[in-house]
Amino acid sequence: MSASGLKTGQPPVEQARSGAFKLTWRLLLIGIGALVLLLSVTRFFTGAVDLTSAGAINAAVALAVPIGLAGLGGLWSERAGVVNIGLEGMMILGTWAGAWGAIQFANPWMGVLAGAIGGAAGGLLHAVATVTFGVDHIISGVAITILGGGITEFLSKVTFAEMPGGGDTQSPPVPKPQVVSLPGIGEPLAELESQRWFLISDLAGILRGLTTNVSLFTILAVLLVPLTFYVLWRTAFGLRLRSCGERPVAAESLGVNVYTYKYAAVVISGALAGLGGAFLSLVASSAYREGQTGGRGFIGLAAMIFGNWRPGGLAGGALLFGYTDGLQLRRGGESVHALLLLVAILIAAVAVYQLVRQQRTQAAIITGSAAVIVFAIFALTDSVPGQFTSVTPHITTLLVLSLAAQRLRMPAADGLPYRKGQAK
Amino acid sequence: MNAAESSFTDRLLGRVRLEGLLPLAAPLLAVVFAGVITSIVLLVSGDPPLETLVAMADYGTQPRSIVLMLNYATTYYLAAIAVAIGFRMNLFNIGVDGQYRLAALVAAAVGGALTLPAPLHIALIILVAMLVGAGWASIAALLKVKRGVSEVISTIMLNAIATALGAWLLNKERLAVEIAGSNNIGTKPIAESGQVPGMAIIPGTELKVFGLIILAIAMGVLYHVLLNRTRFGFDLRATGRSESAAVASGVNVKKMVLIAMIMSGAAAGLIGMPQLLGSSYSYSLDFPTGLGFTGIAIALLGRNHPVGIAFGALLWAFLDTSSSILQLREVSPEIVRIMQGTIVLSVIIAYELVHRYQITAGQRRVSKELSGGTTPPRVEGASA
Amino acid sequence: GGSEEPTTTASPGDAATSAAPGGTGPKVGLAYDIGGRGDQSFNDAAAAGLDKAKAELGLAEAKELEAGNGETDAAKEERLRLLAQGGYNPIIAVGFAYSGPLKKVATEFPEVKFAIVDDEAATGPNISNLVFAEHEGSFLVGVAAALKSEKNHVGFVGGVEVPLIKKFEAGFAAGAKAVKSDIKVDVKYLTQPPDFAGFADPAKGKTAAEGMFDAGADVVYHAAGGSGGGVFEAAKAANGKAIGVDSDQAKTAAADLQGVIMTSMLKKVDVAVFDFLKNAAAGAPKAGTTVYDLKAGGVDYSTTGGQVDDIKAKIDEYKQKVISGEITVPKEVG
Amino acid sequence: MEEAVISTSTSAVELEGITKRFPGVVANSNVSLSVQRGHVHAIVGENGAGKSTLMKILYGMQRPDEGEIRVNGAPVSFRSPSDSIAAGIGMVHQHFMLADNLTVLENVVLGSEPRKGGIAIDFGSARKKIKQISDTYGLGVDPDMLVEDLGVGARQRVEILKVLYRGARILILDEPTAVLVPQEVDELFGNLRELVREGLTIIFISHKLDEVLSVADAITVIRRGTTVASVNPKDVTARQLAELMVGSELPSPETRESTVTDVVALSVRNLSVHSPDERCIVDGVTFDIRKGEVLGIAGVEGNGQAELVEAIMGMRPADGEIRLGEEDISAWSTLRRREAGIGYIPEDRHRHGLLLEAPLWENRILGHQTRKPNVKGPWIDRAGARRDTQRIVEQYDVRTPGIDVDAAALSGGNQQKLIVGREMSGDPVFLIASHPTRGVDVGAQAAIWDHLRAARAAGLAVLLISADLDELIGLSDTLKVILRGRVVADVDPQNVTPEQLGSAMTGAGEAA
Ligand SMILES: Nc1ncnc2c1ncn2[C@@H]1O[C@H](COP(=O)(O)OP(=O)(O)OP(=O)(O)O)[C@@H](O)[C@H]1O
Ligand SMILES: Nc1ncnc2c1ncn2[C@@H]1O[C@H](COP(=O)(O)OP(=O)(O)OP(=O)(O)O)[C@@H](O)[C@H]1O
Ligand SMILES: [Mg+2]
Ligand SMILES: [Mg+2]
């Protein structure tokens, strides 16, 4: 039999896969290169050395990790169709459990483990509420955030208060995971960095920031990003998990037990958020401190959406946030003021792109004038008021998102209730 | 079944459809369930469950506590309505928090700066608050419509930015004045003419209920009418239920997003008003915070339904007011928080359980009709 | 008084559970601000004062309540009212947030003695205001910092940018400049109100301090509550010096960090609370403002660890000048 | 064990006394059914008769309240589809069970992934196996495409591939032909026969009775949830079958005398639609529809019909001119177009036609938010809308427990009737009817056709798009064939056979 009927029947849409923007390694490297160049240009002209200093980069990573881990947590559960706004609560559980485990067993890695378990417990609760009882995902998340706070306060009272150097709201100092450096290159790089040469010194600073005094926990966290990608996109487990977030009924019709996978996803999600919390109490600071998450769980959620529900993207979002947060905390007035110039250049570039590539004259004019305004502000002021430097990361995030108009694609069945046997 | 009655219960309990006594069963079961779970928590923490719960109930029913609850609930209700407007079309406005804080600050400053005849003065302050709230929300709305930025991110970020902006404004060079001998700092107190007197409607206490509880009630009615009785409301709900269907039916979704978000923001602007015009008369460092977050929980607790939200707000208010009495009874503050969390969870779970029961009940009813030898109801329906 | 009111569940009977030493002294009520006992900051200092009183004055009972996050004045009012009705007298409110509520409740219960820490705005015949000259204390540690700084560059990390903390900054900067007029003073606030996370985020504190040390500062003073731990860590890593706040942190901080704390600005809330309770027990608490300044010894600097022994003489010189009024320390950042 | 069973019995599937209740509905009551191994067994019945439910029960997706299932003679109890899959049963669902955002490959292998080293998916071998199956049965499926980019026909083939991939011995096909053109249908039946020859058993649901008669070895008729007859295709006619099903006689789409006037109701001048990535989906289409005329558009699914319709509705940007009567409406909003009297029966009722979680009477308002009897000024007129919904339910014989049930609870056929009723009630001057009778039983089909004819006689202009060529040929006054977004042929419905039309649609006809 000839299949001609069917072959010609293939509608045109099927011939060319819609030319959606594909991120290749090459593009990625070019992007990073351009960014570094931009930074070093700005550094060069403004003299804001902190933009590319080893310290800033090191701080950036340290501040990005907890956000990134929370984001990964969000990714896991939302990929399985469960919205997780309880990340903050699970993170809080992680801060306590991390510190407690490390102290109890006098071993930081037991702390890491405990942190994961603590968060996972929160995740389990969320799974019971949303998957088994079909409760609205968001309210369950809110409740878990309240609970997480209360439970940790209670636990720290009954544990840390008794310990020497501890208190109701604070643990004694914890044993920290080991810190490592790439041997032999720290000194020479520091030397280079201090030369303040264009580009070279900047690269040296960035490299040194990434290779010296890095906690093993940080390395673990970074590895979790590719690992997540591999598991979710390359394994059978991951495919089934994602299918539960895209079309649970289809999964069900092929014998996949949707409940099981949703449970697994949400528990793992909690564990990751818990790791984020543990990082705060074990690495970012060396003790549990009540309220030390400071809303990072929500920022993690934002980072995940920023990354369009993909590991790489959310890592980028977390890094952007961590870097700008580091800058503003370290030498806000100066660095953030310098960033204004960078922003001006960036917007100007967009304007040119709009004009040349897209022939969108009107848009180009608007963007262009925006660039001019920003530059004017930069030129006319010599520092940014403290109140505003503190929100540099937030403003930057918004700026990036609005410049790069993105086609968000959340899992199709994200947040929708699912019941077995309700197939239509 | 009687259409009117069914649609009423339907509205009362959101999408849960219940016949007969079941509507009562839901809240009842919720209370019992919550009680049991909470008792467990208390046992674990070594507090006497029964006495503690009795004390809570006892305290919660005293005139003074009732006034406090009503005042809390007034604020919470407004917050939840603001959030619910967004939810009804799948917009998740986490930014209510920033919107109301900024709105209250600016409104307080304006209200303190000038004096007008009473009704005008109040009206102006409220108007300013709504405008500021709407304006701040419109940033997120525009970002979504023009640039496709998820409102979840943008509002999270805008909350932080509102904090910074507020801190910058709340400064002696700008909107704030020094409060003599205090480490606090706030806007110039609003004159008599701009204050809304409380109402002594609860006998047995000299404490007064916020005059603006009226505003909250009005907002509830407005919300209900607007969404369920008007064309605009229909379009909004349709968009929420199925964007594609709404588009095909001629709804301009982008416009709806814009309007809904701005309305949500305007409503958010009102959140601070009862407190500002009824109690503090000035926006200062100790102005209540985090109400947006509470609003999200309460809106969903009430299933985005005006009556449901009222119950949710009262429950939440009850839990908050009972915190002090519990501490006085040696229940530590963190246990109080744990109780709040568990109660919220158990209430919604109880609702789901009743919902499930209702489904099986429906199936049993059908099977009875079947054994009764009548033709399947589906056919009756067609001819009815 | 309210204690006879039968309706309330807060009648002394029920509440007696926590009976401390069960002495003959007064029944004391303490209302904390957010954080409460154990916040390793001024709430804790107040608690310390209370504990001392328990031990030495034989209080009949002490009841401690703490504020909830982002609560309203009404809630604070109710807290105080419940205490008053519960027959607690005297009652101490910790933190300026209680100003308005305390004034209200104090008029409702004229026979009950009230005290409020950090606030002068709430006045009344039965209200004692216990306030501190944080700027003066900070001035001294500013002096110490300048004297110890080799790079002529010091830093200040504030938890949240509120007027109270700015008093610390103002005094510190003034002190440093008094010694070296050309000294560089870096200033960073971790968060902005009403986001009070800045008092509990060591990670932020650490990053901010690291930034200052990297920029060339060698002494950093913090008024950042729980975030201070991060500042100490940064100091240790950069082998610089740090200055503690409120209590003598060279004693309370983690053992491995105590070495970097050259001194601490002492704000003796505990003393103030104890004094008040003592007078109250004696039946004569002083209504109106009591300023705990350098003169009164309400603020001071610590010498634990002996790191400032070499400059002690100089510091005390300035101390005298401030006490004598020869130097008036600015309350506000100039 | 299978061997042992085979010796004892020749029936692949036996269902006995199956009863299934849903809230407010008895989908199946005491249904019995026996399917011989190696047969193509057809199940026919009106919408909501309970066919899909019965099959979902056999497939383990829903558990029967009562009754027994025997596969190859052995009693089974399926807790989930994985059990039935293990028992060699596969099902192609009526509503596609595909995740749009996953690739064909991912959709196919889901649940039975070939592994590499225990955890990783072996994409290589999966791809090979899919290609091989696709080639053997001429399914022409590309494993690496995103499902969302596939047309309905292709999705249908992916569904079949899913089943074959799992090596099912018993195939359930729930309305597989609803969306296919004759060539595709023949192709499919060719495949089926092939499979039967290989010893597979096929259970097959359809509303197209001639199809059923041509392919089935045995037919079971279901009515209101119970089996009313089991017949042999050799000794029944389509007409008799229809009577068994719905008690009415087999309708024919034949239009009587032409009612075409010379007043142009809608004129479209070189209308073009481009996809976001600049591909031309609709390419310079031009036509006029006069009052009383039905213009049929024939074409294989996915050749631009959907986009053409959405362009006319103002739901997607397009170049070219659209005139409604005298007015140029090219720049108008969808709402304004609807108000001007354009009715719209969408192709995908669940995406564009209904609010599934809203009660019927609110669905009555949808698309007519600005018109009587639904609204008074800015206010919703509940009473009016409810009254009119009741009217539609009766007039169009929508089988429902009442007008307060959610649209989702209606069987698709009944959902369709509601939509048709609604769009007709807007007394439109111009109606777009995309697949107006897809998935609708013969009874309802007749009713819908009658309504269309009546409206046409009253001067309504209709743009008819359908995959059912009899319907197209029968109803249309003029026929245009669309291929890759271009109108490639005008055909005279009076003298064209479905087969000719079919080949024209697939391009093969261009030569002829
Ligand atoms: N999951 C469900 N929940 C509630 N009711 C259901 C469910 N599935 C089916 N029904 C109801 O059961 C009845 C039978 O549905 P079914 O899908 O079996 O009909 P059908 O014969 O497939 O109709 P069609 O010819 O339109 O496909 C319908 O009235 C439908 O409303
Ligand atoms: N969970 C449910 N609750 C209520 N009704 C349901 C549910 N699941 C399915 N239904 C309805 O039962 C009907 C039977 O399902 P089925 O998959 O057979 O669709 P259908 O009736 O054949 O519709 P169509 O003709 O559009 O394909 C569906 O139309 C659906 O609307
Ligand atoms: Mg069906
Ligand atoms: Mg159907």
C-alpha cells in the first residue's frame, strides 16, 4: 500500500519546526564574553573596581547558591505540575536542620544531609495536601511557610537554647564544609588583578573569585544544576515526571502512576529548598539564625520563572541576582552607580538592534531616549542613595526581563488539580 | 434539582456543590478536624489541649476580642479581595503587599499635608490611596502585557522596590516628620477632618470597630456584583477559565489583564485605610506589614468568594487575636504560629474531604434512582 | 483594678503557671518587641535585667509576652491590657513600637506602673521612659576604631536604616572624625524598613563587611543585631577588627570569633530594667524620662580581651569630655 | 498462560454486566459484549451512549461499579492502564492523550521507555523502532517533532503508533476516523486489516455508519448505556443501524433547491496569514459568499483552514481585505465582528467553544456577551440567559441533567449541539461552521444539518469547513479546495465524488 495520501497530507506546519530561538553553547559563550567585555569597559571608565573583583564574584556565587537551590526546588515540583510557593518554609526548615545536623554529628556533611531531609519533610507535607487531598497548591504553600517558621522556632528553642553559645533564636557556631582553592593560581591572579589592566585584570579577578575559597557545598550545589537537567530530560523517571506536569491524563493512560511521580517531585523539591536553607546556615553564615532566609525562597521561585522553568535559565537568574546583590552589599554607592553606565550602554545596544535589525524606528527612539536618560543620571550623580542600592538585584531582574521579551512556557498542567479516573 | 438553590450553595462554597446538610458539614468538619490536629500539636509541645482551646474560644467570644477580630478582619478582607480580583482571571498578584504600603504612605502624607471638610478630606485620602495602588500595580500589568513578563516575578520584585521607595520617602527631607522623643518616624498626623471615627457597636467594651468596616463590606458587595452580575465580570471570569475561549468570544485579553491588575492594585490601596484613618492617623515605621501575603491565603481560604473570604478573614483574625492570650497561658509564640498553620491546612483539607464525600453521595443517589427503575436523570434533564 | 474583672481568662489564677521564685515582690509583666527573649539583642538585654530582678528582688511572678510580625498597634495595646488586667504591676514595654499603645493603656490603668524602653514620646504620671544615649556610646567606639585603624579607614554596618540605628552611625562617625578628621568611614545598611530581615541575616552582614575590608577598612562596627555574626566572620577572614554592640559581645560571640572583637558598645538595657524594677519594688518608680547616657553609665564601651587597654586612657579622655559636655555628640548623621 | 487460554476460548474480550455511574449520569448499565479474536468489532451509539466509558473501563482507566471483564477467557481486574497494557490491550482515545510540549518520541515511549544502563532513555533505539513502525504502516511520523506542531491527522497517527509501539494484541480505537479524510481513512483501514491478518483484535467506535459497515466483522449497538443489539454487518443496512441507534432514520446531507441570492454577504480579498516565524500559512485566499449560500472548504487538516477562520474572526493578524456586506471589517475587533452578525462554530469546542468549568447557561452567554437576551446594558440578564439556554437545550435536544451542570459533564456530541444552538440563536448574517458535526451521532447530525439548511434558506451565508466529505458535498453550493494555505481548485459539488475530492485535497487531484 502506498502512503502517498498521508505523506502529502502532512500540513506545511509540520515541515519546518517553528524557528524558535535555540540557545547553543557557542551563543552562550559569546554572550558571556560580551558581558565580561561590557563589565570591564564599565570598570575601566568608572574605576568601580569591585565590578569584577574576586571578592565580588566570590560573594555573587555565595549569594546565588541558596536562591538557585530554592529555584531548582521550584523547578522539580512545577515540572510535575505542583506549584510550590512553600519553598520559603522548606528553606527555613533546612536552615535549622542543617545547623542541627552539623552540630549534633559534629560533621558539616551530616548537616547538609539533615538540611535536605528537613526540607523534604516540608515537601512531603505539601505533597500530602496537594496531591492526596487535592488542596489548592498556593494556599498549601502559604500554610507551609507559616508552619516552617513556627516549627523551626520551636525546635531551635528545644535544641540550641541548651547548647553553650546558642540561644532561642540562634545556634552555636557550626562546623563548616571544607573550603578549597585551585592551588597555585591565587597569588598570580591577585597580582594581575591589582594591575587594573583593561580586560586582563578583570578576567583575573573573575577567575580568582571562582577558583579561590570555594566551599565544597557550593560545588555540590553547582553540580546539582546539570544533574537536574540530566535526570529530568534524559531519564525515564524524568520523562514520566514531566509528563505529569504537561498532561497527567496522558501519563495515566499509559500506566504511569501520576501520584507517585508528583510525590517524588515535591519531596525532592523540598529537599533542594532545604539544601538552600542548609547552605545559609552552614556556608553563607556559620550558624542558624531565626529569619535568616529573608524571603530567598520567593526569590528562588522568581529565578525559576526567570529561567522559563529550565535549570540553565534559573541558574542564570540566580547568578544575576546574587551578583548584583553582592555588588550593592559590598560597595553599593560606587558599584551600582557604575552599573548605570553599563545599563545605558546595554539599552543603547538594544535600540541600535531595533533600528538596524528590526526596522522598528519608533521603538528604537523610545529605547534610545531611555538610554540617554540613564546615561544622564549616571553623569549627573556620583552615587546612588542607599535606599535604592539595596534593590539593585530586583530592578536589574525586571530590567533584563523587560529588555528580553520572553515567551514563557510553564508546564501545561502546572497548578491544576488532578484526580485519577477523571480522564475526559 | 432546584437551580436557584444549587447555584446559591455553589456560590457559597466556591465550586463545591453540596446538597442538604452538607454545606453545614464542611465548616463543622473543618473545625473538628482543626481542633484534633491542634490538640496533637499542643500535646507534643506539652500544653494542655483542652484547657488551651477552651481558653481560646472563651477569649475569642469576649466583647473586646470581638472588636479586635472585626478590626483585623476588616483589613484582611480588603487584602483578600484585592488578591481575589486577580485570581479570578488567573493573575497572581503577589504585589498587593507593596501596593498597599506605598499607597498608605503617600495617602497618609497627602492627608496630613492638608485639611479639608470632613467627607472631602477622607474621600481624597482614599482616592489617593487607590490611585497609588493602581499605579504601582499598573507597572506589573504593563510589563506583562507589553513585554510578557510574568506578574509573579514582577510583583515579587516590585514589593522590594516599593520597600526601598517607601524608605526613601519616609525621611525628614521628604514626606516624614520627626515624632518628638521617639525613635519612630512617620508622616504628619492626619487632622480630625480626615479621620474616620470608630463605631461602638459591640456592647460590653469601650473599644470601637473601625468605621471603614463599612468600606470593606461595600467592597465585598461591589466585588460580587461586578464579577457575577456584569458583562465585564463575565469577561473577566471567562478569561480566567479559558483564555482561548475568551478570545474566540471577543474578549480583548490584554486589556482585561491591564484592567484587572489595576483594579486589584486600587483595591490593594484600600487595605491600609481602616488602620490609617481609624487608628494610627499617620504612616510610621510600625505600620502593619505583610498583609498582602495574608490576603493570598485568605482569598483562597474563602475560594475567592466574597462570603467565603469573610469567613476566612474572621478565622485568621481570631487566630491572630488569640496569640496574646495563649502566650499569657504559657503557650509559646512559636506554638501559636504552628497552630495557625495547621488550622489553615486542616480547614482546607476538610473542605476537600466534604467535596469528595459529596461526589460519592451523588453516585449513590444515581444508583438509587436506577434501582428505583426510573430512566437515567440525564434523560429527564433533557426533557425537563 | 482590672484584675478583679471576672470575665477575662487572663485572671491571675490561670496565669500563675510560670511562677518564678514565688517571692513576695511584685508581679512583673514584660512585653517584648518582635524577636522576644533570646534575640541576642535588646530584647535579651531586657530579659537579663528581669532575670537579675527575679534573683535579687524575689518577684512574685514574671510574665513575658512577645509581639508578632507586622502586627498592629491594637495588638500591642491588647497585650499590655491583658497584662494589666492580669494584675501585673509594674509592666515594662520593650521598644519604641509600644509608644502609642502604652500611652493609651497607661491612662486606662492609672494605678499600674509602666515603663517603656527607647521611647520618650509616651508620657504620663505612671509611665517611666528609659532611653539611652546610643550616640554617645558609639562615639567612644568610634574613637577606639580611629585610634586602632592603621589604614585610616573604618566601616559601619547597620541592620536596618531606621532613626535608632542612625544614632549609632552618627555617634560612631563623629567619634572617628574627632580623632582623625580625614578618616574614611564606609556605611552600609543591610535592609530598609519595614523589611527588618537586616537584623537577622548574617550572610548579608558578612558580605557587606567583606566589601569594606576589601575596600581597605580595617575596623568595622556593627549595629545589626543577629547579622553581626557575619561581620565578625568577615573580620576574622580579613584579619581585621570588629566592634560589637548592645552587650559585651567579646563574651557572648562564638569562641573562635571573640578574638576579633576589639570592644563593644554597651547599651545597658538590663541595668535600666533592673533599676526600674528595684524602684518599683520599693514602691517609688520615677515617672518621666530617665536618660541612660555616658554620665549615668547607661552606655559605655567594653574592655574584655584587653585589646583596647593601650588606648584606654585616650578613650576615657574623650569620655570625660562628653560627660563634661565639652563635646556634644550629634544624634543625627551630618 | 496466554496459550492455555487461547485453547479454551476464541473470544479476545468479554464484558459482562458492566455498570458505571458518574455523578448525575449512568454511563453504562449492565452492558455485555463479546469480541472474537481476530475480528474488527465496531461499537456504535448516540453521543453519550457510554461507548468511550465502556472502553475506558476495558482499558483500566476507569473501574466498573459492577460487572466482569474477561480477556482471552481469563477474568481480569485492571487497577490501571498498565495492567491492561500488560494484558496486551491498547487504546487510541477519542480526545488525544498527547502532551503538546513533548516530542512525538517522548509521547510514544512514555511509560515503556527503552533504557540505557537502567535509568537513561535510549533515544537511539526508540527513534529506530518508531521509524520502523511508522514505515511499516506508512504513518509518516517524525519522532523528533513537538506534538504541538502536528495537525490533527498526524496526532491521530501518533496515537496509533503509541499503541503499536507497545505491541498491543487488542486495539481499541475511539472515533479514530472523526478527523481523517477518505484517503487517510482507507489508509487506516488498510492498516487495520493488516493488523487483523497478524492476528490482532480491534474494537472500533465510530459515528460514520458506512465506514462501520465496510470494515467491521461484528457490530454492537449501545443506547443510553446499555447494549440494545449485536448485529452482523452483512445483514443490516446503514439505515437499519441508524434506527437501532437513535430510533430516527439515517439522515442525508443532501441540500434541496439552491437558495443562493446575488447579494454578497462576505467577501474576502487575497487574505494572507503569517506565522510568528514569518511562514505563510494562508496565502492570498479570495472568495465571496452570498446570502443563502454555503461555501465549502475542502482540505486536509492543517492546510490553513484553522488560520483562515481565525483570521476572519479577527483572532489572528492577517493582511488582505474582509468585507461583511458593505463594511470593511479587516480592522475590527473579534467582538465587533461578532456583534456585526458573524456566528462561529469552532473546530475545537473545548479550546474555543466552551468554558468547560462553567454551567451551560453561562456558556450560552459566551460570545454573545453584548447581546440580548443575555445582557441588559452593562448587566448580565441571568433570567434571560437561563430561559434561552433552556430553549436551546430543548430545541437542539442537548442531553443534560440541567442547565446548571458544567459543560464538561456533557458528552462531546451534546456539547456540540449546545454550541450550534447558541451560534444559531445570535441570528447571524454569516456563519463559520468548522466541523459542525464532528463526533456527533447521526441523530444530532441530522438535526444540525436541518438547522443549517433552514438558516441558509432564510438567507444565511455559511462558510463550511469539514473533514466529512459527504457533509461538504451535500451541504455546499460551492466548493473550494485548500492546500498549503492556497486555494488550489474550485469544485462543483453537484458532480464530484468524495474520492475525487479527496485526491484533489491531497494534491494528487491537481493533475486530474
Ligand atoms: N469522567 C466522567 N465524569 C462524569 N460523567 C462522565 C464521565 N465520563 C463520561 N461521563 C458521562 O457518561 C456518559 C457517557 O459518556 P461517553 O463518553 O461514554 O459517551 P460516548 O458514547 O462516548 O459519547 P460520544 O459518542 O459523544 O463519544 C456521558 O453522558 C458523559 O456525560
Ligand atoms: N471528570 C469529568 N466530569 C464530568 N464530565 C466528564 C468528565 N470526564 C469526561 N466528561 C465528559 O464525558 C464525556 C465523555 O467523554 P468522552 O471522552 O467519551 O468524550 P465524548 O463524549 O466522546 O466527547 P467528544 O464527542 O467531544 O469526543 C466527555 O465529553 C466529557 O465532557
Ligand atoms: Mg466517546
Ligand atoms: Mg464524541
